[in-house]
Amino acid sequence: MGLVIIFALVTILAGYGAFSALKNKNLLGIVFGGGSFLVFGWFTIMTVLHHGFPTAH
């Protein structure tokens, strides 16, 4: 279940990177950061829906 946590962390970092690139007007950074945010965000949502939330042991 650590996969959900890893996907969520990558999504958050990609969102921060895209926002930072947007502030610096870096077009390539916006494209790759935004694309990563969308793809990993979708993976995160679908993994949570399919496997559920991580459980504490």
C-alpha cells in the first residue's frame, strides 16, 4: 500500500514544480511539470479507488 503514498508525494512535488515553473515563465518546465502532475495525479486517484487507502498496522 506504499504505492499510494509514493504516487501522492510525486503528485505534490510535480504540482509544486509546475507552479514554480509558471512563476518563472519556464515553458518546458510547465509542460513537463503539468504533465507529470496530471499523470501521477490520475494514478494516485485510480490506485486509491482500486486498492483503497493505506492502512496503519
